[in-house]
Amino acid sequence: MPKPEKVEKLEDLAPVIELYHHMVRAGNLDEACDLFYDRISKPTYYQFGAYQLQIELLRALFLDGEDKPPRLKKEGDQAWTLNGLANTYSLSGQPRRAVPLFEMQNALREKAGDKKHLAIGLGNVATQQLVIGALSEAERNLRRSIDLCREIEDEFWEAVGHQDWVRCAYRGELGRSRKG
């Protein structure tokens, strides 16, 4: 694939987005996912914060609805897409839509034995569970994330897990989950 041109405004992506839509309509979901990853994801997410556009584009890969993984051949691509849509929902203020997507992504990572991405995913889902008030689940997922990071000796993500844990404990959210 040729090197993408520099994207200076969202409109610069119009031809690539059009190609993406054509690929999806033609049933070339794996190629569309690759195009999204290579050319659309970073500018729309990091550069322009075009979260609604990202949601619309990623949802197109979920032919059976968001309660099932996208129809992609590789489970790693399915997990990446689930995580991407969940993160975008999180940033657009839709934590209740993010949680089940993170959970599906985590199940795929666990099945694949991908402990690092599972640990990160557990932290991500815990953050959104705290937002929606699912405190027991958040506490359980944070503990599991920290334990996995210790097991694989990933000090950075273990520290992130502890930071999230402390932030939640400081706000008094953890501990209350044990009362009922």
C-alpha cells in the first residue's frame, strides 16, 4: 500500500473513507479493517478527535450487531476492532456501550493467551465500570489486571493499574463495592 499523504484536515480523508465504505459494502471487511487501521484510525482518533465518525466507521464491521464480534477472519483483528470501538465510546461519553465491547475484547485476548493486552483491557473496562457504578466488577478487574502485570513482569502497566486503584480508592469508590 502506498504511503499515506499527510492529513491536514479531516476532509483530506474523504477519498479513503469512501474507499472504506465501498470495501465494506462489497463484503471485504478484512481489507476495510486494514485500511481503517493504516489510514483512518490515527488521524480521526488522535489528530481530529472525530469520535462519532470513528464510531460510524467501526460499527460498519459489526454486521451481526455490537453484541457479537465483528465479522473479521483474525481474532486479533476482532479484538483490536472491539477495543477501538470501546475506546471511542468511552471518549464520547458512552461508557455503557463501551463496557460490553471491552469485555468481548478481553475474552478474545484471554482465549489467545495475550496476557499483556488482557491486562490493559481489564484496566480499560474497570475505568468504565467505575463511571457507571459497577464497583465490584471494577475492583475485580483492576486486581486481575495488576496480578497479570506482575505475572508477565510488565512494570509500566502494573503501575497504571495501581494508579487507577489509588485514584478510585481515594475517591472512596472501592471498598463501597463490598457492602452490597
